[in-house]
Amino acid sequence: MASVENDLRADDVAAASLPSRVAADGEGIGTDELQLAARNHGMPLEAMRYDVTPLGLHYLLTHYDIPAADPATWELSVGGLVDRPVTLSMDDIRSRPQVTVAVTLECAGNGRARLLPRPVSQPWLNEAVGTMRWTGTPLGPVLREAGLSDHAVDAVDVVFTGADHGVERGVEQDYARGLPLREAMRDEVLLAYEANGVPLPPQHGFPLRLVVPGWYGMAHVKWLRSVEVVDAPFEGYQQTAYALRQEAGQPGTALTRIDPRALLIPPGFPDFMSRTRFLSTGTHVLQGRAWSGWGPVERVEVSTDDGATWAPAELEPAGEPWAWCRWTFPWHLSEPGRYVVSARAGDATGRTQPDQQPWNRGGFANTSPQRVEVVVSA
Amino acid sequence: MASVENDLRADDVAAASLPSRVAADGEGIGTDELQLAARNHGMPLEAMRYDVTPLGLHYLLTHYDIPAADPATWELSVGGLVDRPVTLSMDDIRSRPQVTVAVTLECAGNGRARLLPRPVSQPWLNEAVGTMRWTGTPLGPVLREAGLSDHAVDAVDVVFTGADHGVERGVEQDYARGLPLREAMRDEVLLAYEANGVPLPPQHGFPLRLVVPGWYGMAHVKWLRSVEVVDAPFEGYQQTAYALRQEAGQPGTALTRIDPRALLIPPGFPDFMSRTRFLSTGTHVLQGRAWSGWGPVERVEVSTDDGATWAPAELEPAGEPWAWCRWTFPWHLSEPGRYVVSARAGDATGRTQPDQQPWNRGGFANTSPQRVEVVVSA
């Protein structure tokens, strides 16, 4: 992959890879943020009409470049605190028991660009989400067969490393994340090689990625090359970067599972530039999706007066435990005018979407409710 | 589709759909531009390694919403100056002769966000391009069978209308474009229902779109519902919007075919935020793609000194007439330091990429060469 790994001069890196920062008061989105927004993309929210997000509409965030990959020679090394380290080919992995799980993935930075002040990074608004059906083989049995059991007392984290290589805030790295052992051993954690019934597209980790249902996207390591069981908490760059903190350098609280969120399909039709929606009076069935990585969604509420009052939406029974559920809300519109429509969710653990979002320096887990501006004509 | 078409009050539209404008000096990307950038996306440039762009990596621009579509009931009406107007089902269209064409599509607004002052619209940098294999049936025979021949003397334009509905700069509309009759009758103009061998994804026009090889993306009408032969030049909103002009209200020069452009795959590996590239000394083979809608690409040149000097790249023979071609350039790097790498193309018609891009108010056809910043370590 990278030919110059570890050869970079520290001053070269420091000059081209600046520390994280927060935008100044009134500072518009910069070219650096725009470069990320042009490559990566959210899910157009009308795609919530589909239970499973069609290929190409699911949100996408690639930290570095999408690696070139040859599935014929791809290898996954499984090592660390196991008795029998093993290297698996894609054929090895495909010959193992196959499981398919529908999973809602969301970027931990979703909502970042709406925070004030704005953390300068991938500038997500609301759309960094999607639900695909991932097919692969469970990770747990692979670790057990490699002889994890004798080391389970000492094992703390499982470290997953991808083939994507780059520099981030001055640190050269292959993308890597740790997962607590008990999470890694969950039945539904997969070494996944298909999405929606076809081989992974390059941008979603071809030929192999990790899927950790319930966790934010950063845990689902793409282009997976190495699984290593270790006896201490992993403290690599991505582990410390994805945390809630007020100031740089604070240890912070690591991000794990997805906080509850409801989003609605913007009703009517849009203005191209402002994305304001146009609608006529009458009854319109608002609809959307809601999800939480912590537990089942128990309620969704809708506001049509910019958050002043809320009313319950009808929640459809969840079909799959790790996928979003659908909700509807009949909106009886008798008065022309301008409206702001919002939705919010709460889950079985008592977690909700706060009206006043606590700020954090990385711009993570901003679940303040979506605001959709609607112009209603008679 | 739209329930309130023509019911909108003019003052409601005017308040929510503002005239086009140009950003002020130093004005960063605004929330309106960011909303578009979060929904739509370019092609990550490393995807130029693929001859055919994998699904989900091709650039995407949706003016309004992606419409819901039922292929079982979808109908294409063919009418206007024909003797036998006809309505075709998807089965009708699929039972006709099938053709597959590899086509490079580029948005006419590619490069817009690099113009100064910046036209405020979808803020593309360099990435609004892609090449897919489109399968469908040629349009010309459909028009001939409908009895165009007796009207061919009077026929001027063929108007294509999609199902996507919205408001743009104050004008409510279904997306519609006209094409001169002689262009519409070209053998390779398709009613396309597949991309890369699978049914069109929703975002690329499912179940049916127009493909006009050689033309900018705005001509390839998605979610196609109507084809109408008319006796005067079409002057709908999208026809006048996509034009080169210096000031609003000028007639301008309509955009048609794609001007030549070369892009290079950024070498080495990136910094996450700045996208600066890191590389070591030695020989690196730069590579990329080049295309033109006017004629075959005849030369590609590369600069590694920010455009001060240029040297010819090696151009691979074009495999398909309407698709990009590949080029390579061995870069012998002996000196560490900072470099800016660029590429530019010229075609058989004599068209080239200008060093100094003439500005236009819509931000179209900005082919000023890409600039890739590279830090080279020993």
C-alpha cells in the first residue's frame, strides 16, 4: 500500500496537516471542508422511503482514499492474544457460515455543521445515515477457532485495521479502531463482504469490512486487513479522535453506540437552492425513520411549529432489531403560511434528542432535531 | 406527482426561491450551498483507476427530489410533431433493440466553486464526472416509428421532460430540456434503463432516462416521462439556465457538449483535512483520465511545477468513442519539497483547457486545470 510509511519528515507533516480547529464566528464553510463534502456524501432524505437504502444513496465517509483491492490476494490476519494466529483468504471467509443483517449506520459527526461554533471537519448537516443489508460471517467464531478462549481473561480490546492509509491532524496511520472484547464477540458482529446482496462496492470496504450493529460508523472498519486481540485498551488515533470533549487534549468520552434520532422526509417539493419545501393545504402524511443503537425506539414526536409543541407520531413495529423503523404523522393543514417541521425520537433506555444540544469540540452526536422549512399555499 | 402544481402563490415562491447570485468577496460556502453538497456528490478522484465507474461513485446532481417510481406503471409518452403519438411501458421499451454505450458524463457546473467571484449554486470543485455503461434502446427509431418523417421539415427540437418537480429561481417546473432534432436522432442517443448492467439506481433516473453521449449532464434527462417533437427552439427554464453569460438576463451561449478536461489521480496518500498528498522521492507513475465531448482527445500534458512548464503524458488508445481515455506520466522525483501537479487535455477539434479561465455568471465549463498539492519527502 503506502510506499513511504514512516519516512515522512515531521516538519513536512506538520506543515500540511494542521491541528483540529473550530470555525470563527460567522466563518463560512472553507475549501478544505468543501473538498470533503464534494467527495463524501449524505443520503438524500427522500431515500428514507426505502426500507433498505439503494446502493449509492447510503451515506459515505472515507477518511483517506478508497484503496485499490484485489479480492484474489486479499488476506485477513487474525492474531494477537490467540493460540493459533491465522490468515484468511476471501475464499476462506466466504466458505464460513453466512449471515445477513439489516443495519442502520450513522456517522458520529452527523449534525456537526449545525453546531455553533462549528468544528472544522467533514461538514455534515443531517444526512449521514443509511440502512443496508450486510452479508458476511460472524467474527466471534473466527476468534474462538483461533484459540481466544485461553486468553480471554487478559483480552481487553480487539483492534481492527484497514488498508486505508493517510495522515490526520499530523498523525500518519492506517485507519484502525479498537472494540471491547465483549462487543466484538456479539453474534451480530460480522466480517461482511456483501451489501444489499452484491459484493461490497469499493467505497464501502471491498472486499471486506467490519459491521458492528448499533455503533456509529467509525467502528465499522472498511478494507479490513487485520484483527488483533490485545491486553490493553487501544489508544490509536481514531480511538481518541472520536470522543466528546470540550477542549483539545482532554481525554473525553469515547463515542460508541448511536444516539436516538428521528428524521422526516421533507414533504412536498423543494426549491433547488434553499431546499425550502412547497405544499398545499389539506392533509399530508409526514413520514420518516427513527433509530437508536442503545435500544428499541419507543416514541417519535413531530412538531409543525418549530419545536414549540410536539405530538406523537405513529410508529410502525420494528422489523429488524438493528435497522431504523418507519413512522407516520398525518398533518392537517388548513392555514397557508410558513411552517417549520421537526421530528424527535426516544428509545427504551430513556435516551432522547435534546432541544438544546450540548456542544463538543469534535462535533459529534449532535442530535438536535432537524428543521424543515415549508411554505404552504391555499 | 406534484399535487399543488400551479397553485403556488407568486409571493410565496418569491420569498423562498431567490434569484441567482454571486458570492461576495471572501464569502465562504453558505448553508444553502452546503445542503446541496451534502446531498449530491462528486466522484472521488482515485476512482479514475476504474475504466467504468462503480455504482455509487459516479457524480450525482439532483435538482429537486429523487422521485418515487413504479416501473410496472411507468409510461413514456412520445408526441408532438409525429403522426402516431404513442405511450410506451417499460416492457415496451425493454422489448426493443438493446444497445450498451460507455459514456463519460460531466456536470456543466464542474469547477464552479473555484471561480472568483463564486456563482452560488451546487459548489463543485473538480469531481463532477464519471463513466458508466448505459444500456437502453436508441431513441431515433422510436421517433421514426411514431411518424416523425412527415414532420421532419418543421421539427426543430425534441423536448424531454422528467418526473422531478420543483422550484428554481422562482420558476415551478418539471425538469425539462430540449435537444436539436439532429442530435436527438444520433444513433447513440438512448432511452436507458440500465447502468453498469443493473437497473438504473433511483438517483440515476430509475426506471428510464435519456443518455446523450458527448453532452454535459443536464441534457441526460432522468426519470423520463415525455418526449415531444416541437417546431420551435425550446425555451424552458433549464434551457436558458445552462448558458454562458456575464450578467443575469443576457441571452448567453447555450451549453451543449463537454469541453476537454484531464484530471489526475492524486498520487501518494492524503492528509484527511487539507487533502494535501504525501509522497517519497523516486519515480511515480502519475495517471488519470481525459475526455472531450467534441472529438477525440489528442494530447494530455502534465505540469509538476504549478503550471510553469508542461510535458506530454502518454495517452492510451481510446477504447470507446464516448468514454474517457487513460493517460500516464512517469514522474522522476529527486528533490524533496512541495509541488503542485496539474494535467490538461486538448482534443482533435483544437479545443484546450485555458490557463486563465474566462468567468461566467452560472459557473459553467470551468476547465482551468486541477491543482494537486504534494509534499515530497526524501
